[in-house]
Amino acid sequence: MMGIIILAVAASHCTGIRASESDANLRVELERLAQRRIFFGHQSVGENLLDGVKQLATKAGVSVRITETDAASKVGPATFGHTVVEENGNPIHKLQSFEQAMGSQSAGLDIAFMKFCFVDFNPKTDVKELFAHYQATIDDLRTRNPGTTFIHVTVPLTGEQGGLKEFVKRLLGRAPYRIMENIRREEYNALLRQAYRGREPIFDLARVESTAPDGKVSTAKWQGSVTPAMVPEYTDDGGHLNAAGRLRAARELISVLAAVPDQRAAVDRPIR
């Protein structure tokens, strides 16, 4: 019996150490993030992410200045600036909106990124054409902002529809709502990963959303196709991040942002 007690205490102690190390890592990453000039273009899921960052920063006791602004040039030092890119359902317009907000000259940012929303994709979306537009936009912005690191974000997913409606649609041989959209989103995400993985930083939001805490991947199947889907526990409406989803996704975003090396120091260093 004594041996069992000792083992239980030891296990509890190890768990406490791991939690302490995790908290320390989060604090270090947030402190690094808090010193950066960052600009983020987004819609509602982006708001979910920012809410998660705020919650984690408060928990860690780190002050992260997050402000909404309509232009990257207005983002001050040590500030996480963000703006809404218009409009939902029109991803090409969102790219144009983000490019306009970034400005025609260097904004002096450390990091910049934008994300599409799940509503920007439908079964008829031309994924290859959209990704080509995305790459061209980022290439142009990178030329204007040589000291800025651009982070690439995978498209967020939705959960399965479920219930009687999905059952009836499958019975009638019709694709359930959300599955075809997720297939298109994953096609886009595959292009993005193939183009940038190992070369430039990626915030793989879709991977986070589709991976449960135990590591199991949530998927949906249709006519031989298997596609990732949002873990049900991360959403209350099938698309937006709930409390658990916000914190999980925000934690990953913080790690990605903190891992970006400081490029501006080299760009801004005077030539002798």
C-alpha cells in the first residue's frame, strides 16, 4: 500500500513539473511576441484566435498590446495590430483588402499574416486559381516589406452537420452540408503546405482544429473521400471556435509567432 502511495505522489509531482514547464514556455513565448510589430487580417474566427491570445496572456501575467487598426503603417512598436478584411464569401476581395491595408510601402512590421474564413469556400471554389492569387499577393507584399516575415495560415474547417438532415442526404446520395466545403478547404491547405512547409512559417489552423486533445484526427467521409473536420468539442456552432477551441488554437499561434526569427534587425542595421 505504501508503494502505491509513493507512486501516486511521484506521478502527481511529475505532472506538476510538466504543467510548470508548460506555463514557463508560454510566458517566454508571450514575452517575445509582445515585443513584435505584428499585423493580422481576418474575420470572425480571427477574433476567436485573438480572444484566446488575450486569455492566455492574462493567465501568464504577460501584457500583450492588441489593437484594431485599418492600416499596417499605424501599428506601433510592441503591438499586435489587426483589421477585418472584407468580405466574407469573396476571398479575392479579401486579398485585395489585406494588400490595401498593408500599404504601398514598407510598414516596418516584424510579422504579417492574413487568413481566409470557412465561408470563403464552397463546392465550386477554384482552389488552384485562389491559391495562385494568394501567392502573387504575398510575393508582391514581400517585395515591398523585405524585413517582414509573412506567416501562412491554413483555412479553418467546419464540423460535420450530423443529425437527421445528414442522414437523409446520405440516404439520397447527396453530399451532406459542410463535407464538400471541407474537401475544397483541404485541397487549398494541401497546396499551401506543399508550397511553404519547411521554407516559411505556417500556422496550420486546420490541423489544430481537426486534432483532438488525445491526438486523434476528426474526419468525414463521402464517396471514398476522407477529409479533416473540426473536432466537435472545439465548436458550438460547427464553425467558430468555442472556449476550448480558442485556447488550443491560440496556444499554437503564439508558438508560431514566437518562433519567427528577428529579420528587421538585419534590415534596419546601417551599412558601414
